[in-house]
Amino acid sequence: VLAGHDHTYERLQVEGMTYFVNGLGGGPIYSFGTILDGSQVRYNDDYGAMLVQATLKSIRFQFITRGGTVIDDFSLRAP
């Protein structure tokens, strides 16, 4: 699941489903409130974007800061 709105980056795993929240494209950056169960990666130090690369066998999600630092790199493979 890909979502935005909150001005942070977070990857969560909830009941076998992966969730990405990416709202660091602009606007004021939020601080994190309560850390949710299933939270695996959190980032709010700078702006950035997601690079998503898909093939027939896999999909790769990377969150990269505007300075080029890869904060998160996560892949799913086809069964």
C-alpha cells in the first residue's frame, strides 16, 4: 500500500501487508508521534522521493533523500 499526506517516510508491516507512507516531497516536515506496531523504518530528517522499479518477477521500493542517500530499500518477489 502506498500513501502520502503525513510529511514523513515510514514503512510498516501489518498483518502480512507492507505499507509505505511518503510525504517528504515538500511542505513542513512532521515529527513522529506514537510509533505504531509493525513500523520498520522511519525517517524525517530531509526531503526525498521513492524510486519504484518493477519487473515481471519483482518490485523494488527505495526511499532516496534529495542528497542521494538511500534510506530504505525493500523488494517483493513474485511467488
